[in-house]
Amino acid sequence: MLMNLFKFKGGVKPPTNKTQSLGLSIAQAPLPSKLVVPLHQSIGGTPRPVVQAGDKVLKGQLIGEADGWISAAVHAPTSGTVLEVAMHVQPHPSGLDAMCVVIEPDGKDEWIARQPVDYQALTPEQVREGLQQAGVVGLGGAVFPTHGKLTASKTVPMDELVINGAECEPFITCDDLLMRERAEEVVRGIGVFRDLLQPKKVLIGIEDNKPEAAAAMRAAVDALGEPFLVVQVPTLYPAGGAKQLIRVLTGKEVPASKRSTDLGVQCFNVATAYTAWRAIAHGEPVVSRLVTVTGNVGEPRNYEVLIGTPMGELLQLAQPQPDTDGIVMGGPMMGFLVPDAKVPVVKATNCLIAHSERLFPPKAPEMPCIRCGACAQACPHELQPFEMYWFSRAKNFGKTQEYHIFDCIECGCCSFVCPSRIPLVQYFRFAKSEIWARERDKNAAEGAKARFEFKQLRDEREKAEKAEKLAKAAAAQAAKKAAEAAAAAAAEASPTAPDSAAAATQVQASAATVEATATPAVDAEKEAKKAAIAAAMARAKAQREAVQPKNTEQLSAVQQREQAEIEARRQAAHLTDPAQAEPAAPASEKTD
Amino acid sequence: MDILLAIAIMALGAVVLGAALGFASIKFKVEGDPLVEKIEAILPQTQCGQCGFPGCKPYAEAIAKGDVDINLCPPGGMEGVAKLADLLGREVKPLDAEEKPKQIAIIDENTCIGCTLCIQACPVDAIVGAAKQMHTIITPLCTGCELCLPPCPVECIRMEAITENIDNWKWKYPVVEIKAAPLQKAA
Ligand code: SF4
Ligand code: SF4
Ligand code: SF4
Ligand code: SF4
């Protein structure tokens, strides 16, 4: 099973720190006191909540409905009661809040009726829809809805399906243990992806520092008689980046501007394949995931954790050391310090690292760039980080795009090797989000302009139509009058020939009067409208005044006495004139 | 004889090239004024009229003619002024008004009487409603121009600044730590 491997340029070899969490098998984390399930856990549209406070939910029940095709459903991780649907702080570098469904577990962990399906009897569309309904998303960290990646390009034949089991970031071992303990279901899940995409080859890439996982996967592949190739790739960060793994296994380079299917290749994480299989063969939506809990803790281990479990509670299971001062979500290269220990585990959470200054000593201050080029040598995408750094720093965003900033995968290799300790990735993230914001503004401005121009056009057209209508009505009336006059004239002066010249002047005169009467009619209409509006205004005002502040009804005796005392004091201090001192003066009076 | 031939050849050349140029000027005619378009691309398209012109395009036309200052558009802010100055080779001037954070309008739906006056005022069709029905604002389309506030007879429209949320949050500019150099004694 030897195969020619390709190489990507650059890369770094940080200490892997994986052995700590490999000693113990996967454990089931106990039910937490409360589950905070964010609705937006994948790329794409924010799912709409379909439950309310007070609802009883079962494990696996839909709580957030997918909004649009690129969006994935969200489910209740256990049975219990919905406490609220409200804003809560998110595991996001911004530390901002987003909509979450908060569930109090009832301890029974009772499943909803699960419906296993025979996917081979379904059409590919039905399978994709099923995966969307089950909330299957990329669990490697990018959380792109999986069903959206399961359509082959119409023009390019699908050559390779790459399955990512490389797991290159230091500290993280959840995929390693998943492959060791649940290889069979992973392989079955890969089979589903294979049937949907029909690739010529299926390649499972695993870094060569995980021989046990590779052996388990090989055994499972052989046992199931699948023609998948398990390939051990050299251990080099970031070999587990989708683009890097595709490069290593197939030699194809995917630019930022293209989808990988356009090059006939697609990539999925092993954990995604596993959850896809659970969803299809057991009818279980994604309500939990494997999380490595490691770092500054007494017992590093991998846990099967319900989505929504507060990170602080999960960390307690691994007995954090007393000098722990924060939680890093993700690995040390690409992860970030979460803003609060209350933030929930989400589908993107593959690892929690207890942070301490001993483990991650603070970096010495940044120094100027000396143009040593170390960053360019380390960059796996052959970019020039120092150039992008200069232009990001100068906020010259056009130039950063010329240097292909959107090809940067934010892997952190450049910051890792920079002798001046410049936080290069932070500059790139800043530049990228500025460029996106500008793009959004520009699109909004273009839309506004188009709508403004359309409105102007419409106004013009309406004006023209109105004028035409008025003219027509006037002409019709004039014609009618003329006809009447002609008839009258004919009746009166029967023998003599009708004086056509006189009739014509009459017509003109009557037309003029019609036009004169038309304007007063319009004026009267306007007056009526104005009067109606004035009446409505009066009504609205009355309504507003009629509103009583609600918190002053049903006061207890104690509160009433307190209020009376306060009023007495205010009167004594001549703060109010007694006439106005009624206790329940409506607030609207003051604002009016 | 020779000189006549030379003149004839030159004349023929002139005719042919002139025809080619004439054809090119018809074929590759630039629609509209490219400068006005460039200026308009910089203006924020809020269509609020605060610059004293009925919309962004008339202001762009006036700037292109050179009759007005480039610092009259408050929604564009100082950044807009700087960009215009850059494009036109004029000097950057401080903005002729206060810079405000970006806002959107919100209709208090309980008070709305359905008079449709705000719909007529909104330059970018960002309000939906019908006579005697509740009206509401399509938030993503609202440019925050405030033109719908004065016509509302029951004053139920208010402006609210757009707050930061996870979708519009931006990574901040990295702050460089400055380390105090150890004091050195003068030799
Ligand atoms: S590694 Fe650092 S110092 Fe060297 S060129 Fe890159 S940014 Fe500059
Ligand atoms: S973070 Fe970006 S620029 Fe830096 S090494 Fe990685 S891909 Fe290259
Ligand atoms: S002030 Fe600015 S946004 Fe408003 S109409 Fe004038 S150019 Fe457009
Ligand atoms: S809704 Fe009001 S503030 Fe918003 S664009 Fe329309 S008129 Fe301007």
C-alpha cells in the first residue's frame, strides 16, 4: 500500500503534547446542571428557535430549524425543560452574546423516537436533507454544514475523497481516540460520503504519530471490505489543514477562489463521518461530541460531551490545577481564550486547554520586523507574511489582497517562527474582517442606490400617469358637455345650420372650466386626508396618555405608605407643587 | 509629380485614420461621466440630502463640476472626505457636521396609525406597510437617513445606533505593547 506522497512547503514542528490525554479511554461526561445551546453553531444562516420557555423537550428533539440550505438544525442535547430562549455569552473571541436555548435537564436523558434509515433506498437529495435535519456539520473546527459539501461538481469528475484524520494541532487527541475506539462507524460514515460523491479513490490521511489509530482504521476498512486507503502522512503542522492534506495526498492545490470539488476532490473530518453514520443508521442527531480536556489539569482525558455543557463544569472533571487562569478553546496554535468559563461547548469545540502562565508563558513584547523571511519559509501556503503584515499594519487593504491575504488559513506558523514575536495572524485577521466589512458596506450602498433610482423612476412614472388620467377625464367631460351643447343647439335652432364655430368655442370654454374644477376636487381630497390624520393623531395621543405605568397598580400597603412619605418629604422641600403631586401621575405626561 | 503623390498618400492616410478614430469614438463611447461615477462610488448612498442636494448623485455631479466643497456629506464621515480628496487631488477638510455612528430607524408598531407618509419619504424603499395597516422597517435595507422621522404624524419612528453583534464584529487592530527601556546612567 505504498503511495507517492506530495509535500507542502513550510510548516513547523511545535511540541505535540498529545501523550498526556491519550492514557485514558473516552469517558461520558455527566449531565451538567444546565445546558446552554447556541442556535448558530455552523457556517451559514442562523437557525430559528422552535421552542419556548416552559416547553418540555426530549433528547434529540429539534429546537432550532435550519434557515436556508447552508445552515444546519440544532437539537436538544438531553431531555428536560426549556428555561429560556435568550442571549448568552458565546465561545467566540469577541466575547459577545448570541441567541441560545437554555435547557434544565430532568436527569432521565430520554430520547425522542429515533428513526434509523436505509440510506441506500433514498435519493441523494433525501440523504443530504436528512443530514441537514440531523445537524451534521464539519467537526474539524470549520463547522461547515456537511450536506452542502456532498454534491459533486457537474463538470469536473470526482477523483479523490480525502478523509482527514491527521489532527496536527498540539494537545488535541479527540480524533485519535475516536479512530481507535469507534473505527467501524467512522468507516461506515465514509462509505455514505463515498456513495454520495462517487469518487474514484478514497484516501484516509492520518499523521504518522498515531500508529494505533491508523491500525484500527486499517482493521475496520479490511473488516468491512472497503477499498479505502489508509495513508500515514508525515507529522508536520499544519498537515491537518484541509488544503494541506489534499496537497499531501493528491498533489492538488486549492486556491481561495475555488471550491475543492472544482478540482475533483473533497475533504471531510473523521468525526464528521462518524456523526453522519450515527444520524443515518441510528437516527441520532448531533447532540454531543468528543472533546479533549487537557493542559494544566490533573487528569487530561477525552470526554463525550453534550453540546451546551458549560466549559467550566467540563473542566472541573479533569481536576484543573489551582493556578489555572483561563480556558483555551481549540489548540495552542489556532485556539483562543474563551471570554468566560460559563460559555458552552459547541459543535466546533474539539479541545479545552486549561491555561496557566506556567504552561503558556506570556510572550515578550513585539519587536520591529527585521525582514528575515523566516515567516515566508514557514508559511504552508507560500505567502509572504511580512509583506501582508506591513500592509495590514498600514491599513492598505488593497495591497494585502494583492499579496493573497485570503489564501491565508490563519494557521499561525508565521507567528510561531517570527524572531520578533510579531502577532502576524492577528494583523491578518484584522485586515480580513475590515475587508469583509467594507465589502458588506459597498454592497449595501449599491443596493440602496439601485432602490433609490428605481423609486425616482417610479415617482416620475406615477406623476406622468396621473397627469395623463386627469387630462383624459377633462377631455371626456369636455366632449360630453360639447355633445350636450350640440344637441341643445340642434333642438333649439332646428332649421338653421348649426354654427360650428360657436360650438367649438363652447367646447373650449367648458374644457377650461373642467380643469378649473379638477384642482379644487383634489384639494378637497387632501383636506379630508389631513383631517383624518389629525383625528388619528388625537386618538394616538389619547391612547398614549391613557396608558398607566403598570408597576403602580396593585401596590402593597407598605409601598403605598412609602410613596406617601416620599411625597410628603418632596412637598416639604417644595420640590413639587401640591396640585401635581398625585402619586400615580402617568409617565407620558412628563415626556409630552 | 512626386510631391503630389506624397500629398495624396498623406491625405489618404489621414482619411483612413480619421475614419478609424471616428468609428472607435462611436464604438467605445463611455456612457455618462466617469468622474461622476467614481465620486458616486465613494459617497455612501444614504440618499439623505444632508449635503444640500437631493441625493448622492446630484452631489457627485456638483463635486465633479467643482462648484462645491467635498466635506458636506456627514454619513460618509472623514474617511469619505479623505477618499474624495485623494481622488480629486483636493485638500482634506474637516467635515462640515458632526460624525454620527451608523443608525437605523425603528417604528413603534403599537403607535403606528398606518398613514403611509413614511413610505413616501423613504428614499430607498426600506419601509413596508399599507394604508391603515401597521408599517415596519426592513432593517437591512435602511440606510439611516432619518428622512422618515419628520413626516410621521404620531412620532412613532426613532433612530437606534447599530450595536456590535457576532455577525458584524470585527477583529481589532493589534495593540503594540511598548516596553520601557531600562534607565541608563549618563556616563
Ligand atoms: S519572521 Fe518576523 S521578523 Fe522575520 S520577516 Fe517575518 S515578520 Fe519580519
Ligand atoms: S497564518 Fe497565514 S500567512 Fe501565516 S503561515 Fe499560516 S497561512 Fe501563512
Ligand atoms: S449627505 Fe452624503 S449620503 Fe446624504 S445625500 Fe448627500 S452625498 Fe448622499
Ligand atoms: S427607513 Fe427611514 S431612516 Fe431608513 S432609509 Fe428609509 S427614510 Fe431613511
